[in-house]
Amino acid sequence: QVHLVESGGGLVQAGESLRLSCAVSGRTATYYTVGWFRQTPGKEREFVGALNWSGSGTNYADAVKGRFAISRDDAKKTVFLQMNNLKPEDTAVYYCAAGFRLRVEMVSAKKYYSDWGQGTQVTVSS
């Protein structure tokens, strides 16, 4: 089992940046793909981006491509979601999740992620 804790959410204005952190712990955390998802009230949780388990590749939803970037710090066992040029439509609760050695075609589907963080609220005002 992998334990994840998000932090870094907050209230920002449109055009500003925010960086979310996902602290990952667990004996086999190294072999997990870490994905970011977001959810607004009444809507399905949607894929934002993912970093594959080897750390060699990332995938992003079209809505955030070019604005968001995922990276990780192995020493701190933390995965980051850097969000730039934020828009009001980015307002949501953001979750990080872990899935065991997901293939690239699986990373955007939440059903393949076995462990989830508690979420952190991001609010972007216009």
C-alpha cells in the first residue's frame, strides 16, 4: 500500500501559478505511477497528468498541456504539480494517486489507481 498526502492548494488569481506537492510513502512506492486528478462538485474526477513509475515520462490532459508540469524529488519522495497561467476553470479539488507500474495507455483512467490522497482545494478567481 502507498500513502499519499497532498499540500499546496490555495486561492490565486487567474494567470498566477501554484505548486502542489504529493508526499509518497510506502515500501514499494518506487514502482508506482503517480497521477494527478481533479474534481468539481457534481462532476466526475478527471485526469490532469501523470508521471510514470520510472520517472522517465509524463502525460497530460489536453486542458492543461503547456501550463502544468509534473516532476519529482526522489530524495524527498515527493511528486510536484506545477500549475502556471491558472484559469478559473482549473478550480477544483486536486488529488494525487498511485497505480502500480501503469502502462502509458492506462495512466489517464482513475480505475487503475489503487491509492489516493485526501485532496487539496485550488481556487482560481477571475
